Amino acid sequence: MQSFEKWVREIRREFHRNPELSFHEYGTQARIMSILEEIGIDCRKIADTGVIAEVRGMSSGPCIAIRSDTDALAAHEVLSPGNEDYISQNPGVMHACGHDGHMAIVLGVVRLVKEKRKEICGTVRFIFQPAEEVPPGGAIRVIEEGGLDDVDAIIGLHIFSDVDIGQINVRAGPLMASSNRFTVKIFGKGGHHARPDLCIDPIQIAAEFISSLKPAVSQKVDASDHVLGFGAVNSGKQFNRSPDDLELVGSFRTFDDNDIDTIECIMSDLLDSLMHSYSKDGQEGVPSYDLNVYRGYPVLFNDPSFTERASSLLKTMFENVNTHAGPIFGAEDFAYYLREVPGMYTIIGTKNVEKGIVEVNHSSSFDIDEDVLITGVELLYSLATDFLRNSGEYLK
């Protein structure tokens, strides 16, 4: 087993040295395909820079898919004592979210499934998906190009560095949030600050909108069920002049897709009220606004029946399994797969204070405790093979 662990670790380090941005994972794609060929698995390209492969058992049965993301982030990796042997060789790009580990884990599962093929009844499909980091993401294209055709269930995992090494977190229902951004354009009437009576100041309107929106949303959506923030306000160039217009951008996240509609309605109602409050006789057509809400990844919702059976299995295998983990405000396009077929997404921890593995995901100093790799392999392999033996227990 030691040689297998070393093999998985070296694959992770190779991917870490050669990160690529979303939808530019051509070298990553080529390397995944070459490793699959070495294992003896046929594969094909999907979603431009992704890879899909299958291992069929010796007898017919259900099909379960296992997904790994493959893209890296636009971040310059900081040299540390831990990463000196595998620091990114692509300046300004790094695997700062564990996707290198995800690929190594899933390739490890491929190798085990291939070795145990004679004992398997059914099919395991492996999806190496590009562009998780950048909405609309790669999952939609994988689905559109047939990546889930004939699939009965799907599983995946994510490495998190704010969860202790050895800890496995899962929950039925919403595990990760929807991610949505919004743009508000406010049109006023520009003019000199000496004559405010002739102006309708969009900055003043925006200031009231910003100060009023969060309290208004919290009255309708519980504070623990959403986050909302403003990212940029752009307007004006002259210190003594009210500008004609303003653009405001921000984002919000929820654990219920219905709350997206609620928040959008609150925004519209608040803006309507502000337009009325700031209107002036003789100033026709202003103030006015354009509101656009761009829906990103939906809520990631773990299938309850699948999760119940999977949780029972995981608790027999690992010491630290939290089957009632709280949902997190991170977002994942794995959510799209779970809208198509039953399945489960799992969080596995890599934080290790003794080894100095403490930086959060997306940090330029992010790294993983590589012990998490074998945990991930065992988790996905066991869930997949148990599903193929007992699919009825997962799909009640």
C-alpha cells in the first residue's frame, strides 16, 4: 500500500507544479488522459478541456459517477518550507483550492476500481471537469455533452483547510450555498454642488440603498441563511459635481433557491421607494434604475436517502464523521449534477497545525496535508462500490 500512496502523492505534486486556469486546462487534460492510458482505461475529452472515462465490471448493474474538478486559481504561490519540492511553475497561477488533490484522489480510485474490476457489478464513470472556479462553470457543459447519460448517482468531495485532518463533514439537504451577483445602475441628474435643488444625486440614493438593503433582507430571510455584500461603487470624476449616474455591484448567497427571489424582490421594492423619494417636480424620467441579478451556482443539495446510507457506511470506516455538519456559504457547480441525479458531496479536512497546514482555501500560501489523499481515495472507492452492491439502499 505504501507504493500506492506514494503514487497518489506524486500525481498530486505533479498537478500542483503545473496549474492551469479555468477552460485552459489543456496540459492537465493531456496528463490525465496519459495516466488513464497507463492504468489501462479508455477515455475521451468532454467540455473542451475535461476528461471522461469508465470502468465496467464483469457483470451488469447500476452506474455511479465520481467527479473531480481540475482548474486552478489566478494567484501567485508563496514559497514555504513545505511546498519547495512542488511549488507552482506557472507564475501567477496556483492550485490554491485543492483541485490537484481531488484529481490525484480520483485517479487513485480509478486504479483501485480497475484492479478490482472482476468484483464489480456495474459501472463507475469518472468525470474530470474543467472550470469549477469560474461561473457558469464546466458542469453544465459536461451535462449537455452527455456526461451524466445513464448515470444513476454521483459523488464528489472537496478538501478544506479550515476542517481538521481526518474530519469528514456531510449533511443531507443543503450543504453549500447558491452564489449570485447583482448590478444596480442608478440614473440621476448631474449638476453643480452649489445648486443641489437642480440635481438628483445618484450617490446619495446609492448610499441609502446600501445602508437599507441588509436590514431589509434580514427581516425576510434569517441572518444565518444568507450573506450579502457590496463589491464596488463607480460614479463621478469631479469633486464639486453630482454625477449623472452610478453603478453598484455586489453579491449574495443563500441556502434556499426561493430566497433568491425574495432578495431580488426586496431590492426592487427598495429601489422603487427610493426613486419615489428622490423624484422632483419638473425632472421627468429621473431618478430611475436598472437592476440585474445574475444567478450563479445553485444550492448544493445532497439527496437525503443517498446521504443516509452513505453516512452509515462512512461512520463504520472513519473515526471522525460529522453527519450533521452545518451548511457553508461556499458555492460549487457540483450542485448542477445533483439536480440531475441523486448523490452526495462531502467535505474532508486537511488542517494540521503541527505541520503548519493552516492557510484557508484560495490563500497564496494554501497547502494540504497529503495524508488527506488516501482518506479521499478510501472514501470515494468505498461509497462507489457499496452503491453498486446496494443501490436500492441509496435510491429509496
